[in-house]
Amino acid sequence: MALAAPPPVAGLLCDEPLARFTAARLGGPADYLYIAKDPAYADVKALLDWAWRGQMPVTVIGGGANILVSDAGIRGLTIINRATTIEQPDGGESGRILASSGASLIRLTRFCQERGLAGMEWAIAVPGTVGGAVVNNAGAHGSDIAASLRRARIYEAAGERWLRPDDLAYAYRYSRLKQRTDRRFFVLSAEFELQRDEPASIQKRMNYNNEYRRLTQPPGASLGSIFMNPPGDYAGRLIEEAGLKGLSVGAAQVSPIHANFFVNLGDDARASDYFRLIRLVRSAVEKAFGITLQLEIQTLGEWE
């Protein structure tokens, strides 16, 4: 069956390079690309319905962190989720916050701090979006999305529904949405339940987390943490103990600052360099310690 013409959505692009939408500044073109800016997501829903009816794969990118897009790009429809709204649905009577999925975690954290609501301080230096965090159970500094999420609203072929944490079966960097193979869903918004605290105390914790990130993580273009920490250990420690700090493939390098971060050394870096480096590091750690590191990042597109 031939794919029907796309709906009349202004701003739908074809063969658009994705590098500028990823934290590592890497990635080939998307067949179709749409940048979502309206938190009502009417255009997004129309595009999703069109793609799903035509059996077209759909990829959603938020802040562009924790993803590696292949040099060949991504087939099908890619949605860059930039739609942002953050509000207190009951006028501030409770500690609830409602945010669209395209809202950045950093912006959400600042919104909460200004209103004396604690629980999101861990996210002040995390370059992701609410939607991506809900799917991946993003976290840092001993906390994560699961700790504060009350419910998330998703769109599927059958319509909209709310999911609670039990429905998502959260675990370390895991959710039931993340494991779905059909990928026919889109996170629309999320509601959080936070605790009241003094804004100055919240800010102090945010400052600490920002400073910790500055001291321990490399600046510049990177993918974030490449591998998940294995039970009872740290991926960065294993990589460093295997003698891999500073190892390079092309312009991709295991960071000399933090071994679980791979950095882009220049304009000539390719996604294939990162992919080869990932395989080399995983193989070396397995050989040295008998531990197979699992990816925390997501690889998107076609790979050799």
C-alpha cells in the first residue's frame, strides 16, 4: 500500500540533517522532520496518525542528549519536541506541577525552585526533556523521575490515556514504555507531586549539583553517560580501570575527565566513530572484568 500524502502541516521538512538537534552534533538526515512547538500537539497527532496508518517508523527527539544518530540518518518521521508549558494546575494549592513533554528538565527545575517546590533539584544540569525523562526514567544525584511523577499522559492510535508509575513499571533507567517494540506512543505531558521547601534551600542543592557536574563531567559536545552502571559498580570506574581513558576512534574520544563520557573532538567526527568506540570499550571491559556494559544512550538509525 502506497503511503498517503502527509497532512497539511506547516513546517514539515524533508531530508533535513539532524546533527544540529543532537547534543553530540552528529547525525545524518531525517526522511521527514517536524519541530513541535505547540503544547496542544494537534499537528503532532495528525502526523502520528498519518505515519502510523502508513506503517512509517516514528522517532521522537527532545533535548538531543543520550542519543546517537547514525551518519545515514533516520528513516520515517522524526519529531523534535520543543513544545513547552509548565503550570500549577490547581493554582498552587498543592505541590503539583503539570508540564508538557517538550519542556526542558532544567526549565522545570527552575520553575519548581521559584515556587518553593522540592524534588527536581537533581535535574538542574540534565540536558533532557520531560517526555524523554518519563520514558527513560532519567535521574541523577540519587534521584529520578519516578520519585516525583504522579502520572503521564500519552497519545496512541486508540487515543489518549493517563499512566501512573505502577503502569510504567519503573526501574533504574527503565520503564515499560522504553521496552515497547512497537513505539506507537507519544508522551504529551506529565504531572508531578513535589514537596514544599524554602526556595533558598532548594537553590543551594541546585548549586551543589551544578558544581558537581562542572567538576566531574567534560564540557562540550558529548552524549552524556554512555553506559548504565552495572549493579554495585560504576561504568566509568570499569572503563578507567581497563586503561581506556583517552582512547580515540577518529574524532570520538573516551573523556580523560570521566571515562563514561565520550566527547566529540572536532567538526570531522562521525557517528560511526562513536559506534566503533562503544564496541571497543564494551569488548575491553568484558574481557577485563567479565561484565557486559549496557547502553544508557539510544542508537537511532541504520548501523553497519
